[in-house]
Amino acid sequence: MREPETSLMKIEVLAATTEQQPVLANLLELYAHDFSEFSDLKIGVDGRFGYEPLPLYWRESNRFPFLVRANGDLAGFVLVQQGSQVSGTGEIWDVAEFFVLRGYRRHRVGLRTAHDVWRMFTGPWEVRVTDKNLEARAFWQRAISEFTGVRAESALTKAAGQRWHVFSFFSNPRPSNSLDAGGISLSLNRKT
């Protein structure tokens, strides 16, 4: 991978097609490897962590898989679902999983990607961060604060046997011409 050019980097958040499911599965392995530092993830006998819910992102209408590209190169993914993983409230949008390759971190790729996704799905949002991941908590606090214009604060809660910091905020509809500002390209077209 070449060094990312950050000043004019074009970020694309593209709906992942069923044909791209293996690409997403591969990226999820890198994500799980990173996340295993904070969680008790076990690697399978096949040498893979696996991600059992992945096929549901093409079968269930409340789930949305995205690939992220930076200057045309694969840079990460986002899995969005509607329905709170904390309270069970159906209308809340949830960042189920979010990953940016290490070479693209600290170049605003993650921040711009998060903002793009929040513009796609307006309404109430939750972002959960495991209590142990201080770096991610700082990232999400910064991303949400910049997006809303108000300092984001998290609430500590316990769900599924883990302690989570949950950020809750609202994404307001934006004029359609603002979606492509700053070299950003969005796509919600789903191909199955």
C-alpha cells in the first residue's frame, strides 16, 4: 500500500454488493485481529475469527454494509444497522462495526467516513465503544462532536456482558448538494 495523500484525498463510502462479501469478510479478519486486544475473541481452527452475522447484511432490510475507498484504494468498511443494540429501540441507527486500515488512520478517513454515513441515515444514532478501547472512545467523541457541533459525552452501560460507552446523538437531514463536499462520494445503491 502506498502512503495516503491526505490533502485532497477522495473518500468513497460505497454499498457493498453480495459479490463483495468475501472482501468484507477479509477486512473483518483484520478488524477482529485489532479488536482481539480488547475482547476475548477466539480464533477458529481454520485460523480465522469469522463474523457470523455478515450474510445478514444482504438478507435483512435493516442492515447496510459499506466499503470505504480512499483515492480509489480499499481503506475500510462500515456496517450499519437499524435497531439499538443497547435498548432494543427499533428506530435508532447503530454503527455495528467500523474499521479503517492502519495506513489510513490519522488522515481523517475515519472521521469523514463516519460523517458521511451519518448524513446517509438521518435520525437518532448510537455508537458503542468497549470500555477498554480508549483510543476508539477518543475518536468517536471527536467525530461526533465535530458532526453535531456539541461536545459528545458517553454513558457507561453494561450490555451482553461487556461495559460499553454509548454515544447518542441525532443526525439532521442535510441539503443533497452537501453530500459531495470535500471529495466525498456516497452510494446507497444496493445490488444483490
